[in-house]
Amino acid sequence: MKRSVTIYTVATFGLAVFCLPVAAQLDITVTDMTPVAPLQTPIPSTYEPRYISGFGSGDSFTVFFEDRSAGNFPFPICFVSTTTGPTGFAESATSTNIADTHFCVKDWPVTINGLSYAYRAWGALENTPEHNFYVSNDLTNWTLVSTFTIPNYEGFHSGHVYYGFHDVIELNGTYYAWGECNIGYTLICRSDSGDDDWEAFARVGGLYNLPNPGPLQLPDVGTPTGSFFELGGDRGYGKVVVPGNDSAFYLAINTAARPSLPDVDLEAAFINPNNWTWHDGTIGLPATAILREDGHDLRECWLAPNGEAEWTIIYDADYGSAYGDKALGYATLVAPLLCIEVEIDIKPGSFPSSINLRKQGVTPVAIHTTDDFDATSVNPLSVQLNGCWPAIDWQAYDCDEIPNPLYDIVPDEPEMMGDGDIDLVLYFDTPALAEDECFKVGDTEAVLAGETFDGVSIEGTGDVRIVRGPKP
């Protein structure tokens, strides 16, 4: 089945990319591949997967899960891998030597006591504040490094047990973990080493925050299971959220928490619930889901970014006896296209910004560096002015308060009199703008569009006055 949801507002017209108003949203298609065809690994009649984690990207990724069909608690941890996407799993899963819950695995190399390991993982045993920290080089055989607790976790609740990491991420060299409490809230911890040394510093969700949980929390009581991931291209972060009643998946995005931000700013932007917006544009509780229950209960999930075009959500669910009870399913989600609004100035230092399309020379357009955007991150070869491109030259300098020169030629040494920020000035051939009919007499606005070197779309608009049009 297919469902359409709205995620942000970018449309493409020819070679130009324009950010649309919020009201004009772009449909994103989510394709749910289950319950018609749940993943055959783990085999539905053999395994009952729960508490998914994993790593990888593209079509190559590895999924870990707790097998609840294997006897009594504690249940063994198994994993499945693929190099050809979710339909390329083998028909049998591999058992590890671990029997924990909340087994969260990352492919982050780590050195312990002088020995190097390719993988690290954290586990817990049901309702206990104790965590286990493991390392491995082959995914099957794990070595227990230590059993630890979060030393200050008791300061964030009273009379309840906190246990188990549902997700661990790394932001600018600092590691953050999301752990579960048995009253439904989530404890956020951080670590400089990402091993067994953690401190708690924030709490979200749970009984005490209803009826108004934020996007880092849940639309129902429960722990925000599911994964965090980078949107790509320094655009921020996303999170797949599974509510406590296992009814649907939701997607929240945070473009304020760009990976390039300094550590303190990135952390503040990331953990601030006000910066997280649901995929349907709402803040607070989402109005629509990206994937809704349809004959089976949605549970834990893990999202594998698959480049800019598509993501794969792997999840476990109860399909009922007709589909082998509990099994893994997957859905594909078109990645959201995001666009950064930039500040531009047509003919910086000139007011009004007049263009005579019957003159020779160049028309300069400045992209300003601001507190939120570095103009030098823009790829000049990608930039278009009113759909016409490319610029014939560009320079990086502080242009905010330069004198008003006669823009007949590109200045060899622009005068530095600005605000201290390095801007990007692009020079467009004026006769070419006239020949391509990029402007006409009466136009009052120019649109500049392009991409950063990381592939993030940008757009800016500026006032303009066309004093003479192209020669008839």
C-alpha cells in the first residue's frame, strides 16, 4: 500500500530549485511493504524480534534484535545483514553470545585497554538501573567491558527505575543516549567517550509531561523508540518516533541543529523540543503519521539512510497468525527535500538596485554571511539568477558596506569596509541576462538559487528595478 504525507516545501523548475511557501507542500510517498510481505529474516515462524538497533547506509546494513521466541527471559540477541537492501537478507539469522534487552549496537571503533574493536554496544536486563557495555570485532562474539549505572540518574525521578538505551548518537564528538524509565519518560545522557562513562542532564516525555509532550517525546505515554539520523548536507536531524500504543510511526525534523554548529549550540538546538517539527508541519502533537497500523502492531524501528533519494525503515510488528505472528517489516520513505533561505543583495552598495539590460559589464549579486549561514559554503557553479546561469566570476569578501562602484567590470581588489563577515559575491554577465530574457521591464524581484558544496539547496530573493529592457 502507499500513503502520501507532506514533508517541507521544495519544488524544482528546470534547473532552478525554489523554496515554496509552507502552504504549498510537496507530497512524499511512503511505501509500506508489509504485512503482505514481511521480511523472511528472521523467519516469522521461528523468531519474535523486539528492540531493534542497527547500523549501515545505502543498501548495506545490519539489524540486531532480541528473539523473544527462544525460551524464557533473558532472550538471546540475533542479527541479520544485507548488502542488497531489505529484501536481500539471508533466510536465517545469526545468534550472538548475548542475552540482554535494549541491545543497542553501533559500528564505531573503540580502543579498550590498548585493544582496538570495530563495534560497541550497550545492553540492560529489564527493570534495573545497571547497563552492560560490550565490544566486538565480529558482531557474533561480544566481550563485556563493564557493568555501570548513570551516577546521577536518581535526580531525575523519584521511586522509579531507569534502564536501557534505545538509541545512542554522536554529535560533534559528544555522545548522547536516550534511555527508558518504567513510567514512560526518557532520560537523556551524554558522554565524552561513548563507552561506560555517562551523565544524565535532561528528561522528556512520560506521565508528568502530559497532555503536551513535544516532538522529542511521544503522542502518547511511552518511550520515544526509533532512531535519530542526519538529514544530510548539514540540514539537521530527523527522528522516527513510535508511540507507546504501537499504532503508528511519525517523523520529526530539526533543521536548527545543523551538524556544523559548535558543540554547545548544536546540543542546545538538538535537545530543544521547540526546534523539532513534525513531518506534516505541526509543532507539538503530529496530526498525521508516515506509517499507520494496518492489520499489525508497529513496534520498535530502525531507519537506514539511503542517500538523498530514499530511506528504509526496518521495524518489528505483530502480523497475526496469518503472517507468522511477530516478524520484521520494512517501509521506504522518500527523503525530505529541504531548502535554506539566504540573504542576498542585488548590486550591493547600490540603492535602488537598478539593472540596465542594454549596458555591457556585469551584475553583481551578494550572498550574505549571517549568524546562521556561511555564504562561502555555496558552490558558485550551482548558482542561478532568475533561472539564468552561470555566474562568470565570483569573489569572497566583506561586501556589506562597500562604496557604490560602476559595475562595468569585476573589481580586482574590492574594498573591505563591511561588518567583518566574509560574503560571496557572484558576477553575472549583463548582456547574457538580457539575451536569455531573465528580466523584463517592470520586474521588482530577483530570485537566486543554488546549492552548498554539501548539496543543500539555497534560495534568496532581493529587490531589483529594471530600468531598460533587452534591445528589441
